[in-house]
Amino acid sequence: MSFVSRGFKGRRRDDVPPERIPPGQHATRDFPVLSAGPTPHTPLSDWTFEITGEVAEPRRWTWEEFRALPSEELTTDIHCVTTWSKLDTVWEGVSVDTLLAEVETDAEYVTAFCDGGYTTNLPIEDVTDGKAWVAFAYDGEPLDPEHGGPVRLLVPHLYFWKSAKWVRGLRLTADDEPGFWETLGYHMRGDPWQEQRYWGD
Amino acid sequence: MAGAAVLGRLTWLVAEAVDVLTETPRTRTLVLDVPGWTGHRAGQHVDIRLTAEDGYQAQRSYSIASAPGDGRLDLTVERIEDGEVSPYLVDDLLPGDRFELRGPIGGYFVWEDEPGGPVLLLAGGSGIAPLMSMLRHRAATASEVPTRLLYSSRALGDVIYREELDRLAADGAGFEISLTLTRAQPPGWEGYERRIDDELLAEVAWPATERPLAFVCGPTTFVEVAASALSRLGYEPARIKTERFGPTGG
Amino acid sequence: MDELMLDGNAVGGLLLEVFAEDVTRAGSCCDACGATGQVGALRVHSNAPGVVFRCPRCDAVLLRLASDGKRVWLDLRGLRHLELPRAG
């Protein structure tokens, strides 16, 4: 163990039930902004969301069409691989099930692709059956660009790098294709309860 | 583990605070003793690491404010509201307390009295720290390279090292200071009163034709505005060195 | 404009864990647009699972670094080359 500095505690929350915090995580009150690049600003008039790849026919929604889809509000905990967890976050979004219902596919994996070039890969079971949303609101307000607005993928049961900011679509794939962080040591799946942070975990 | 070699040239050393000096209501200088310290060049920084009793660690970078060859290692830290590390360093740390430190780091943002044009230093808030190392080094080596500092602070009471800066300017060795106070000014204030902009820089900065060497340091927003303004004034991009501190000044 | 962005120089400590010498003054060349400069002048995004260095001219990713504390992963694909001074 490293050298301990007298009196240093950090700013972690210590008033949370430990069973809600996955191994190696600590709770925070803030909502840290993490980013691999500058915040994109695509005008909504140019914005589309697509499902492409291993599908019988690709499907695309404009912003108006996307916002006309049924959506739901959810409260959930989120866990970032950089060790902070934030409890009881409130989101509103369109379930990925709703979007995938519009395409025919046998694909077993998806890659989320985003403005700015970020990608992340997931098994299709991790984004279906009520586990994932394309979220457009956080805490009752339209999603801030620094937190991924206009929409981000939301997959709260996995580490938050899978909840891709500025998502523009899902590409369905036959194979698991590593995305931006998955090509650089990060786990292909990322389950915080099994502490799947890096390759080999 | 402190003292054990890690991959590469830097090892984590143990720094002990020997003195803590209040500079302004929000900033404090930590005077450190670091066994094994190999010295630094003006403008470099250190990484520090704090470990809590339960093993939680936080790491931050701070510019070295003391001059090379001073025999001491000074870090000037600004307290960031809701920060994780700076409130501990500014409010809680006592002489005798210790933390881990590695350095010196960063040969890119260094001044060593190279032959060439005059020097322009642009500081936003606590961004003055590495520039102070450069100014102290300049004084210690009796350099006469024409140097101008433009220092942006919220108010006069937030100007770090104010008396020392005034003394260095009064010494008449080719060093001039301009202050701009962006939020509050004392009665009778004759300096600038606004955030840096093209016009202000045009009045203060050396003309580009003199091939000045510029060092810009402070919050990222400050650095963006200042560096792009220098570009528009014709400064060569390779002679504008920037040290962005991030959103909160370090 | 991204407030969190830093310069390559700011992560010099991390770079020294990987490279034998200080690379903040090494010359870099962006493979996407050909821009040259020093590594210390690259735009760094380090509030992330890893550190991303981007070209100040075209924003292309030049270098990526991630670590689990025991291994460091380094992706240099975005660089056409690095120019390092030769020791000795």
C-alpha cells in the first residue's frame, strides 16, 4: 500500500448502503464529465439516429421522428470505470427495444457509433429486454452536451464507458468488434459487479 | 510504493511540508523538503499523490513556483470550491505532513534564457505559478532579457506574489508588469479592468516582429482566449507555449 | 470549447512512465493532416478511462494511453512519426 497522507479523505460519499456500490467503486455526489475529445455540436436539423449493419433493412429516424417514439423515465445507479458511482440518477429515453423492433436481425453484437468518432461494442443481450435506452433527458432537463446531449446511449448495468455520449446509431455485427476503449485494454463487456474493467478481468 | 522504481525514469518520492505560506484568501504556498529531489527547470511541474487510510488515491499536477537552484521546492495551490485535493492542501495540510511526489516533469513549458526575442508571460489566476519560477530564475541569473507579464486576476487581493512582483519590476532590469482585475478594482485603479481580449493584448504584448517567446498559463478558457489572440497578433505558433490548467485553474 | 482540455505537457509524468526520456519536446506529425509540432503542444483529454492526445489543427486522435496500474496500453496509430533526440 502506498504512503498514507494524514487527514486526506477525498470527497467521497460515505452515507450510502454498501451493497449498492460495486467492488472498487465509491459514491460521488457530482456528475463528473469524462470525454475523449471536444464536445460535438450537431444541429438537430442535421441529426439522425440509424440502425445499420447486419439488418435486413437499415432504419433511420430524424430528430422529430425519434422524439415521437414512446419514451420512459427511469431512475438508476451508474458506475464509471474510473471508480466513481452515482446513485439514483434520473433519465428519460427511448428503449433500445423500441428501436430494434423496427429492424430484422440475427446479429449477436452491436457497436454504438457517435459524433466525434467514439465507438463502443456490446453483446445484443446487454441492450435488449429493458436494459438499455437512448436517453435525451437527465434529471428532468434536456441532456447537456457535455454529458452527451442531444442523446447518449444508456446501459446502466455496465460500466459507463458503454453508455456512449453523442450516439448517432447502432451497427449490428456478427462478431464482437472492439470499440474505442476496448481496443486499448478495456474489457469487451464491462460488468461492474464482476469488476470487468480490463482485458483478462 | 514510494521509493520503488516504476517503469521509466521517475520514481515517487516523499515530500514533507516544512512551511505553509498564505498568499491570498484562496491560495497557499507549500514549501517542501523532498529527499532525492534532483532539481528542476523553470516552468516544470510535479505530480503529487495523496492516499487515504482506506487506500483511496487522488493524483494531481502542480507547477513548481520556486526558482531552480533555490534549494527548495515550492508549490502554490489554489483552493477550488468542491475540489477533492486542493481544499486539503490549502486548508488542512500542516508542516510535518507528507505526501508522494514525482518530478520534475515537462520540458516543453520551460524558460532558460535562450537567445532570441523578448519574453511575454500571460497568467490567469493561479497560472502565475510556473511563470513565477521563470521570473525568479531570471532575477537569480541577473538576466536582462526584456520581459513583460500580463496577469489577470479577479481582484487585487487575489494577485499572488504581488509584493515580490512589484519589487522585481522596480529593480529596473527590463521587467514590466500589467495587471488586469476582472471582477473588482480598488478606488483609483488605473490598470485594466477586463478579461484579456485582442485589444488589451495589442497594447501590452511585444510586437510580433520582435519574435517574442510567449508563455501562457491558467484555466483552459483563459489560455484558449489568450493564445488565439497572440496568434492573431502574428506570434509564431511554435513560440506560443501553453499550459492549460483545466476548468478550475489547477 | 472544451474546458477540460489540457496540453500534452500536463501528462508528462504519465509519458515518463512509458518513454525513457521526456517526450514533451519530441516532434510529432499528425497522420491525418500532416501538422507538425511538439508533443507538449498536443491537445490532451485526460478526464476519461485513458488519455487521448489530439492534433491541435484537425482534432484527429494521435496517441492514446490507458493503464490498469500493471500494464500500459499505447496506441500511436494517429502519428505519422515521432521525432526524439538521440541519447549519447
